[in-house]
Amino acid sequence: MNWNKRVRQIHRWLSIAFTVTVVANFVAQALGEPPALVVYSPLPPLFLLLFTGLYMFVLPYTAKERSGRHPVGQE
């Protein structure tokens, strides 16, 4: 498996983990005052999603530079 596919797969699983932690947070809030562990549990997947998302965002721009192609009008 190449590196880009691995990052995309990690990003997908992190999004599932983030969604589960947010849902658990809402359920805990509905039941009363939740512990701090539940309140802050969405943050680690969110930060990892930030980094993997930024990596995937930059990929097309770096691929153009590596292939030697330039955007239209900037030759």
C-alpha cells in the first residue's frame, strides 16, 4: 500500500472515531454533567484529522511541481 492511500485510510478511520466521540459527548451531556475525559475526547482525533486533511489538501499542488507541469498562465 502506498503512502497516500495509507493517509487516506487513516483519515477515514479518524473521522469515524471523531464522530463516535462527538456522539458520546452529546449523550453524556444529555445525561448530566459529563467527566472531563468525555468532554475532551474528540480533540485528539480532531487534531490528527487536521494534519491528515492538510496533507491531502497539499498533495495535488506538490504533484504538479514534481511532474514539472505548471498551472495555466504561469509558464
